[in-house]
Amino acid sequence: MLRRPITITIKTVASVIIAGTLLTGCASKQIHHDSKSVATTLSAYPELPVQSWFTEARNQVGQALNTDLSHVEMEITDARGIAVHAKSSLLDALEHDLDNPRFAENLVDNILTVQTESVLAIYAPTVKRILLHDQNLEKYLHRQNATPKQAIKALLIHELVHAADDEKYNAFRQKSLSYQEVFAKSAVIEGHAQWQTRRICEEHGCNFAFDELNKYMFDAGSPDDPALKYVQSRSFKNLEFVYKEGERFIDQLQKREDSDAMLNLAFKKPPRDSIQIIDPDSFPNKAREARNDALSTAIENAEKPWKKHSTGSLKRNVLAAAAFAGDPTARQPVVNFYTSKILAATKHEYYEHASDTPIPVAVIALQTDSDITARKTAALIFESTLSTYNQLNGDLVDINDWRENHHSAEIDNKFVGLQKIEMHTASTYIRNGLVDAEYPVEVVTATSGEFLVHIDGRYVHGEKDLMQFAGRLLLSMQHGKDKKRRGK
């Protein structure tokens, strides 16, 4: 799939944030096409021989990747045609995480109202067809410095690489994947398409057009609404990660002695977290994935104060807000931090039933290399969250003795077995101009030893419940490590 960051006004913040995480391929299970209705001519440029260019690009990709693509066809469609194909793929991933299928479908519909506004083209595996978005392609061609033929060919080659990967690796089978795993797999899929498109375009003279295509994709513009600026920034960073970090990941795999085996493994058993994408030398890192799973299990099993009202959770990408390509000089220190200091990481987002705006409670759990790293990271996450919400006033709570501390009425005595806990807390009401609503926001960031828990989002019952939950979760994480150390 090729898309660019969106700049449209929408009804909810969550839809833009979630739309930033791509689901490549956009497969559909229930799509049936009448071959007579397939459009192959752009409405604004009927004179362009797009079908002929598609055939040429298909032959070039097939030859370069030694794959028969003669059965792959092209269609020019509108936003609805794109959305129909995209929906089942996105729904499959969300239904893995969410308990309520109706809520999952509503959330997908909400996402697609945004995502289809920015898609240039997708590959639909079920029907073996490249779909071009007519109106978006018109905007794309209008802004191009490359010739129309080379601009469209660069776009088609990228999508045809997806088709070849579908044939060779069955790349778009997404059953039983969490949202975080889909994000990591998307980086593999898009990264390989970028890497191969760059190589094929160098051979066939469309490398300038490919560079122009990438400029177009990552030229987000800047909306006036502050809330939209924030969520668009998140969307941009997700897009940047999937395409740019994904290409770096594939490039490093291609340089290994066992490159063919590693590429095959990346498609068949892709990284299940994004940290492996920025650390390709460690792939496959089963030890990290096992630690991630332990943190996720702790979150899933811990008693949650919002359980009665929860629709379910999305298992999200912890690196969503990390813009590695924005400042190349800062990239390596960030990579070093995540790969050496953060031993395990997971993030879950919980949504409420019948919420007027789907703003989740986000729960991040980290295992670091030391208690010092945990405390420093907690302070950074907390301050970053306050900066994001802008209106919050924070407080650092040192809890040494759970029974005697003035927070004893707020925290269950069962946590007395833990070593010293530090909690940063903040609460306020925040205005959401996108939906003309005000709602309570709570933030709790807690550490004990090498473990960190961060909770923030819309929560109506106050910080005491969240502090207790943070204590329970820290205790569970520590017990899980102790149990593993004892070999039980």
C-alpha cells in the first residue's frame, strides 16, 4: 500500500492515531468483480496509456523477482472501492484484540474514513489486483516533477512487488496477529517493497520518480488545529517507521550471508515487535519476544478498575512516537537506548463501551536493564505525556512503606512485599476541540526496581484506582521474573 499522511478534519482523535498504523495489502474475503466494470483509465487523464504502463511494469517486476505475475490485473477505483478491500484486512487484526466484534467494526469504519483519503494504491491479494485511487492519483500527478509514465510506474512497481511477495511468501496472511504484530509485519512488507522498487527503478530509469513519490508520501503539510497537529505527527511517525525503518531492516538482512533464509523467515515468521525492526542484527530475537509476552500476560491478567466498562484492548506499537528519520544524528542514540536499555516492552489500549469518543486508557509496561534506567525513563515518559496534554499538573509520590505512608488508604496493603515504588501522577479535564467535548484525563507512571508501568487516558473514576492497578501490575511483573529465575 502507498499512502501519505492525512490533513483532513475528522470526528475523533483516535481514528487518526490508529490510522497511522498501516495494514498492508488490504485483503478482502468477500469481494467479487465483474470484469466488464473494471476501469483502467484515469478520469482526469484519459489520454494516458496506464494499462500499457502497468503491463510494462508487471513484466519488469516479474523478471526482476523471477515470479510469474501474468494473473495480476489493475483497476482504477474510488475511495469506496479502496475501503471495501481494506476493511476485512483491518477487521481481522482488530478482532484478534477486541472482545466486542460490533465495536471492532465501528472502529474499523472510523479508521477507514481517514485512511482511504490518503491511499494512492493498494494490492488486494484475494482478487490479485492492483487498485489505483483515481482522485488521489490525480493530485499525485499534479504535484509531480517526474513524467506521468515514470511517476505511475514507480507506484505500480511498488505494488507489484507486493504481488510477487504474495506469490512467493504468502505475505498477506494476517490471521491470529495482534495489532502490534501487524505493525511489525507491515514494516517487513513495506520495507521489502521499498527496497526492491528502488533496485528495479535504478535498472529501468524511474529512480527519480521513486524519490519524488517518497517526497510526496512524507510531505504532510501542517494543519491549523493543534489537536490535528499532534495526531498527524503520530500518523507521520508511524508511516515513517514502516517505510523507512522497514527498508533499513530489509537492507541489513540482504547484507547477511544467509540473506535468502533471513528474508524468507522475515515473511514467514516476522518480528513480533518493532524493536527488532530497528535492530536487524538481532533478528530473530526470541528471548525479547518471550519477555514481551510475559509483560503482555501480566497486563491481561491483572485486575483492571475499568473492566466492567471495557470493550477490549489493542496491543499497540511501543515505538509509534519515535521519529528516527527526522533527525539522522539522533537516530543511533535512540536505537541504542531501545535495544540495550529496554529489555522488553508492550503497550495495550483499552476502550470503553458506549463512549462518545473512543479515547482509550493506554497501559505501557517496560522491563529495563536497571532500576536507574527505569526511574529515568519513567520521568521522561511522564514529562512527555504532560507536554502532550499540555494542561496537566504532575506530582511525584515516593512510596516506601505501603502501610504507613499517607497513600495507604489508596493502595492495597498486598503490595508491601515490593521494594520502593515511585509514582508520578497527574489529573485534569482536557478539552477535545475535534469533538467539542471535555473529559477527565489521568496519568500514572510507576516504577519498582527494573520495571515500569505507565497509564494515561480518559478515565472517570480518579487516580486512586489507577495507582492500585499500577501496584498490582508491578507486583505481577516482578513475580513473573522471580518465577522464571527459579525455573518454575
